[in-house]
Amino acid sequence: MLKRSLCLFCKVLLWCFLMAAGSMWIFILLEVFIVVACCLGNALVIWVVWRSGALRQPSFCFIASLAVADFLVGSVAIPVAVLWDARAKTSFHGCLFMCCVFIMLQLTSGALLLAIAVDRFLRVRIPLTYKATITKTRSWMVVVLCWLVAALLSFVPMFGWHHNHTTWNNTTQTNSSNIKCSYLTVNTRSYVVNFIFFSCYLPPLAIMCGLYLYVFLITRRQLRANIGETVNKSSTDYLKERRLAASLALVLVLFAVSWLPVFVMHTIKYYNPKITVPPVAIRIGVVLSHANSAVNPIIYAFRIPKFKKACIKLWVRLYHCREDQQESDQNSM
């Protein structure tokens, strides 16, 4: 165990050294791997939810929409970020627009995670009227609302809360195509810290933690109340809800852990500009935030039994369809 820990520590040190030394290809390879995993995994989630009748429930509407946001991160946000890191040039407002799109995808993920937490809370708070209250139509209305609110909040910089182009290059015009785009080239650190982190990230995170804590306490109390009694449908339902809530809470924890380092570094730099944050730390934080969009499908597949069964069932059906097609081709020949 100690030998494995030392090997892992040495690998991390070596990776950090190479990153600090300017080995950009390692960073690009990591991002390419994340893009492939993110697109394939989330496309699988969307496909399974769409094709499986067992998953066409209000709860999985939020999961499918979250997979759409993560898929867009892998197919749009990360490739553009890699181009920026390779010093690709763009216009000032083009850079600002893409930064707003990145923020929108992040805020959408946070809003959908909040919707999932509220859904789990209502499932144990009003179990008798849950199905009548949380319908499929209302769930999709909440999904649309999450995307709209995220879009409104993320495009605030387009209306003036951004760097003036003269603050970083007095000779550059706003419509110049010679900008080496980066996130802080166009966005102010006050917007990132005060608006995104303190206003749009921490309050929903605290609410979600409180909701999941309530769910765990209620399910725990109900399961303890049924100890010694014959296993009935009620105790089984509470056990399933607890397991599903634990899996979705893990998604929340990974979301918080993936984004907190980046925000903490920006906060430290904002309140104490004299502190120097190493570029390798920024890069690790960026890769960690991108990797968050690729791990959610893994959690769904291994932690949610209903989703796992649906995946296996669809793959088996697809395999048998291919075998039948091959047999029919041979017979026709």
C-alpha cells in the first residue's frame, strides 16, 4: 500500500514538473482524453434515457438535461479552451461571448443539480402526492427555466461588466482579431468572485447540502422505525430513495470538489493581488473542472441500479439486432 502511494505521489510530482516546465502537449492530451470520455459517456446517458421507458420519469429528465450540458462542455467548451491555450487569436467580443457560453454551461449544471436535490427532497417530504405534483411536463418546464436563468446570468458581462479593451492593451481596438484570448483577458476577477462564486455558486451549494442532509435523516429515521418488522413496500422504497440520493449526492460532491479549487485561487488572487498563484496550479484546476463533466456518466452506470439495468438491456437488444441483421443478410445471399 505504501509503495503504491509513493508511486502515485511520484507520478503527480512528475506531472506537475512537466506542466510547470511548459510541456503543453501533456495538457492537450489530458483535455483530448476528457473530451472523448465526456462526449461518449454523456451521449450514452442521453441515448439510454431517451430509449428506455423505465427512465422516462421526472427525476431522469434532470439527469438527461445535465448530460446535455456536460456533452456541450466536452464538444464545445473544452476544444475552444484548448485552442485558446495554444494561443489561437480571436476578437474581443468573440472571446467574451465564448466565455459567457462557458459560464452558462457551468451555471446550468449547478441549477440542474439544485433541481435534482429539490426533486429528491419532495420525494421523501410528500411521498403520497409526489407523482401528482411532480409530473413530466412540470419537470421539463423546470429544465427550461434552469437553462433560461443560467443564460441570463451568464451573459451579464456582455452588457458591460467586463474588462475595457484599453485596460490590457492601449493600442488594441475592441474589434481587433489579434487578441490572445483567455478567461481573465475579457472578464474581471470581481465578476468571477463576487457574482459567480459568492452569488451563483455558494448559496445553491449550501441549499443542496441542506436538502440532501434532510433526505438522509428522514430515510434513516424511517428505516430505523421499520427495524424488526416485516419488510414491506414502504421500507423498500425508502431504501431505494436513500441509495439514489446517495448516488446523486456523490455527483454534487464531485461538482463542488472539481470547481472549488479554481474559485478559491481566483478569490485569493482577488483579495490579495500580491500572492502569486503558480500557473501549474491554475492548469490543474482547469483540468479538474473539465473532468467533472466526464465522471457523471460513470456514477450513473455504477451507482444507479435502474440506469445500469437499462444500459445492459439496450446493449443486449442492440447486439441481438445486429445478429439478426447478419443472419438475414446471410439467408438472403
